[in-house]
Amino acid sequence: MLTLERKWDKRVQQWHSHVTSAAAFEQLLKDMLEIAAPRPTDACVDLGAGTGFVTMALAPLTSSVLAVDISSAMAAALAEQAAQDGLVNVSTQVADLSEFQLQPASFDLVVSSYALHHLVDADKRALVARSAQWLRPGGRLVIGDMMFGRGASQRDRDILRQKVTALAAKGPGGLWRIVKNLARYGLRVGQEHPATPEFWQAALRDAGFTDVTFRPVVAEAGIVSGVRPAGVRPAGAGSLPVGATMGSCLRFRCRVVRSGGLPLGGRTSR
């Protein structure tokens, strides 16, 4: 059976073409950048960066971007593209987001686009709590992802209706996918675990974020965001201890691939 890393390794070109050609992803990126409001001094982390759809947009606007993905092939493709584009402030790291750790108060902006729905709800909450610790006071967390539930809200029902209609229009193959997806959805199995906007907003508030907001984008896509307040210790635990080195990252089964040679949380001169 293929591991999750191997499965994404095999989808590098397919995924890159998908996100760079779809108008919905372009709108999601535009809204995420607007909400994130990246600054030239920001040290950023992109969780589940893939081939760099968000990373490449953030890099020219910020001091540094650490792009994290479970797929070594995705990370390699991203690093190669960053080097070709002359983006020396981009670094990549291969890691499982359910275990990923960083030093406390070492970043200003944490983003994620269409990655966290692959985590179960408990791991989503834990990652949000750890993100609050990684951020400096005033730092922002911005998550863009599929955000819908099982039909409890009118928005849920509209999204599910759109999906069924679109698949049914594809004929027998689409009808088979409807049956398969309904079975997975009903049994809560498979690799996708979308959560509701309410879930995400509660997760951010419970982690200590303030100014928590939700913005619907298009179809099932939505964005939640929050700010780490000054003078408040974030909830949760699990960051690297202060003074931890890059070598100690091996204890957490992550691998580092450099394209710009910056330290984690490092800043370039402007």
C-alpha cells in the first residue's frame, strides 16, 4: 500500500497543473493574500505547500518563506522553481503536518491552502494550537480550504447539491463517484476530512487567537484567519524547545531541503 507521501510524490505535475489552471484556486489565493496582508519583514510558513502555489506568491512580498510538505517530490519541485525564479528567501522542509514542530515565537505569518482537510479533526486542532505558539505577538494564521459539513446549514446543502449535479453531468463515471463519495462521507473514511467554518473558528479561538473571521470564497472553499494577541500565552503544547537546532528536527522525522540557505524564521535584508 502506498504511503501518503508516495501518493503525493506521484501527483506532482497533476497537482501543479490543477491549482495553476483553476479560476477557483486563483480567487482563493487572491483572498488569502488580501487577508494575510504580508509585510516585507514577515517570516512565513506555508503548511502543505505542494509545488508552491502560495509560497511563490508570498516570497516576493515577505522576508522569508518556509514551505512544508509531506511529499519530497513536491518539495523538490518547489525548490527548483524557487531557484529558477531567483527566490533566495524560500526554504523547503519535508514533514508530516500531524507531527510538525517549530521553535516558539519564530514566525509572523502561517498560511495553509487546501492541505489541512487531509488531517483528522484532532490533528487539525493540535496544529492550530502549535501554530499559535510558533507565531510572534501580532502574527497571523490564515487557512484556506474546503470548509463544509454534512448538510446542517443551507451553505452545506448548496455545496453538496452543486457537487452532485456536477458529477451527475459526467455520466456513468460521475454517478459512480457520487455513490463512492457518499459511502466515504457517510462512513467517515478516506483521506479527506473537511470541517465546517464553525469548527475552524472554534479551533482558532480555543488556541488563543483573536480577531477570528471566516470568509466564503467559491463553492466549498473558505478562509479562516486569526491573530495571536500580545501578552497572551497560546493554548496547547508541542513546539521545539527554545534553543533547539535544525539537527534536533530529526527527532520529529522531518527533512530539510534548502533553496535559499536561510535559517528557520530567518529574515533577509531589504
